[in-house]
Amino acid sequence: MTDEPVPVAAPRVVSLYNAANALTVVRLILVPVFLALVVASGMTDHDWRVGACLAFCVASATDFVDGWIARRWELVTSFGKVADPIADKALTGTALVLLSAYGQVPWWVTGAILIREWGVTALRFWVIRYGIIPASRGGKLKTGLQTAAIAWYLWPFPDPLDAAGAWLMGAALVVTVVTGFDYVVQALRLRRDARPGS
């Protein structure tokens, strides 16, 4: 009895032009739009602040939606793996720097969050040849808290309510730092497990 070769299915080719990548591009485009709206508001004009907040929330929503679409319909591409975290960090980083520039958020808070965010992004690229570090529940909580805190600062709440932004940002900072250490541990473990003979 002869062994006949078993046909192997060709790898699925995912088009670069898909809904998930389109939403990532939209998020990148919205970053300068958001920046312009914040600058126009000077963090004092009510209407421009509302516009800036809405632009930020729409851009943030695309982050959640594009990831869901990519996973649900298996539309993960190399472009998406690179562009998605860059778009996320560009949006969050721009928002935090602007809030600090206008005296809303202390610079040390912005610095701590940005060092963590870009550090984790660098870690992902450092280990990408060995595997992908999945987003943890803590990472998702961090993103949600950061988004809520930034949106709260942007929206022109009256004085009794705007103080809640500081509490949200404090919670976001704590979760951001803690999950940052977790990503470092995961990256080191991934590198160790990928070494021959380990």
C-alpha cells in the first residue's frame, strides 16, 4: 500500500484593504483632527471642547471595533499588527500631552503613562518573531480607564463634576503601571520559551 500525499490547504490570504484596517486608518486621520479641535478650544471654549471630546470618543471606539472585526472575520494583517498599536498610542499620547500642556493633567502622569505605552509597544515588536503578546483583561481595563479619564477631562463638566477626572486618571495610572510590569514578564517568558533547548 502506497502512501499518497495529503493535500495541504493553502494559507488564507487576507486583503490589506479590509474593514479592520480601514478603521485603523480612520483613527490615524482623526488624531490631527482631534489635535486641531483641542487647540481651537484652548480648553476654555465649550463648543470646541465638546467637538474635541466627540472626536476623541469616535477615534477610541474604532480601536475596540477594528480589533473585534479583525478577530471575528480573521482579517488580521501585518499592517494591522503594526499600525493598530501606533494609532492607539498616537491618539492617547496626543490627548495626554495636550491635557498637560493646558494644565489639566500633571506632566509626570503623562510621562509615566507614555513611557509605559511606548515601552510595551517596543516589547511587542521585540518579541513579534516569537509570538504575539495578547491583550490581557488588565490591558483592556487600562484602555477603558484611560479613555474614560481623557474624555472626562475634555468634556466641559461643571466644577463639582470635573474633579472626578482626577480620580479616573489616578486609577488609569495605577492599572497602566501594573499591567506594564505584567507585559514585561510575558515578553521575557516568550523569549525564554522560544530559545532552542529551553
